[in-house]
Amino acid sequence: MIAKKHAAVRTKKEYDFSAAKPNPYAKRLKKAVTIRLEPDVINYFKALSSETHVPYQNLINLYLLDCAREQKRISMKWEKSRKTPVRH
């Protein structure tokens, strides 16, 4: 067994945050969520990612952000014979 050398970490018992400033970007931080997507959707954005060299998660976020800012709405109609909505 090989012993690894660890650098000594010095921490204080207490820190003084009384002069700390709030993070001005805190409201803009992204939130982690779990979402289930169809394989075709993931494959589409992964292919687009290969072309643009932008991570596919960022592309999905940018697309959804555009939809939210433009207040885009999808038109769906539920049919009795189907379990999923049909886009019109």
C-alpha cells in the first residue's frame, strides 16, 4: 500500500462574516432539477451540442429560457384513445 501525503489544511475554529457582502449573483444561480426527457429529445440536443460545441444541458436550458421569456405556449389536445397529448 502506498501512503499518500496530504497537505496540512489549516482552518480557524471561527470565522467573522460580519463584513461579508451578499453574493450579487445568488438570485441568478441555476437550480438543479430532475427531468425525464424522451431519447429523441436528448439525441437532438446532443447532436446540436456536437455542432455548436455548447454542452447539451446548456442548449436545453437556453431553449427553455427562450420559451419562458417569449411566453411561448404549446397547443395540445387530449384524445381518448391516447395516453399522451397530441401536439397541434
